[in-house]
Amino acid sequence: IADLLAKMGCEVQTNVGGTGVVGILRNGGDSPAIALRADIDALPIAEETGSNYASKNPGVMHACGHDAHMTCLIGAMQILAQHRECWQGTVKAIFQPAEEIVIGAEAMIQESVLENPKVDWVFGLHVQPDLEVGKVGVKEGPLMAAADVFSIKIKGCGGHGAYPHLIRDPIMGAAAVVMNLQTLISRSRNPLEPGVLSIGTIQGGTQHNIIPEEVELTGTVRTYDTRLRTDMEAWIRRIVSGTVAA
């Protein structure tokens, strides 16, 4: 990415927010300054399509369209570099790492990616398989949800499976938490406000006949509204605390 940007005449910054890359095109002054953003991280999934553009790295692939996003942004910067007579100002190409684990954007912001010059607007996109080729989807208001990740550790008192009356079973507690969290969306949230809560992993135990000391749940929450996003965290804490206390 850095090499391609340099060949276009961009100022290039590497290792921004970890492995992020920034390319800057200046054309007649700093203002207005816009940023075009694409994510660059992959997922731990083996690509078995047999396509000539499939991942060359075993066990990882761009399963969420990030290879397409990078291609779109590189193409956009190439067009802008070739047609400077059509625009004026500064364009920053932001190639963001760690989107899938929801930490890459903040890391780049902490390293002043939106400063020097100060960015007036940020534009991004996401490929969508249900849109026909050649069409672009737009709408008024929010289009993509904010994503938050949570981890819940439920600690009990483990022991042998033959003596359940002598232990505090974190697996039972975890199962109850999973079920009760689903009522959060259906009963705590205004049905006119979109929101999703999903449990992605449940980890606990080592043997079929041993009750573990601890079970960990991880999941994601997706919301369109800042207030609902804050409320969801409080509701999750309330439900988990009440469930394990019971």
C-alpha cells in the first residue's frame, strides 16, 4: 500500500496506530481537507474458493470485503492524483488496521491521523453482496451501526460432576445469562430503535466430568444511537449482576 501511494506522489506515513498507512495528497492548500478510509485487517478463516485472488496466507483471508475496500481507496487516490485540475485542498487516504476488533480507528486517532491538517469530513464505504454490481447504496441518517465488544467472566466454585450440590456451577450461570440477555433487545429497548446483541463465544471447562471454576462469554452489541449505546452497557451489567446473584 505504501509503495503504491508513494508512486502516486503521496506523502506516506506508515505504522500509524499499529500497522496503519496514511497517504496525503495536497493540491493548492490544506483546506478543505477530507479523509477517505478503508480497513485492511483480515479474519482467521481459510479461503477455499480456489480463486486466483484468494489469500496466499494459510488460515487468514479478507472475508469481510477489506481487500475490495483497499482496492477502491487505492483506485480513488490514483484518480485524484491524475486529475488534480478537478479539485483543490487535501485528501488523506486512511488505511486502518484492527477494524474487526474495534480498536484500530481509536489507535489512529490517538496518533493524530485526523490532524495536520485537521480533517473536515471522513468518507468510507462497505461492499454489500445484495447490491447489484455498479450500484451504490445511500440513505438519509445512519447506515452502518456502531459495534461494541463485551466479555463476561462468570466465576463459580468448581468440582466433580458427581457432586453438583457441593459446587456453584458457572456453566448454569452462563446459560442463564445468555438467555436473559436476549430479553434485553425484546423488552428493555424501544422497538423503534434498532439494536442487536449477539453472543459469539462461550469458553469454560476442560473435562466432561469436572465443573469448571469459570466460564467466559464474549459478544457484540450494535446500535445506531449514542444514547442507546450507553444504555445497552448499563442494561447488560444489570442483567448479568442480577442473574449471577440469583
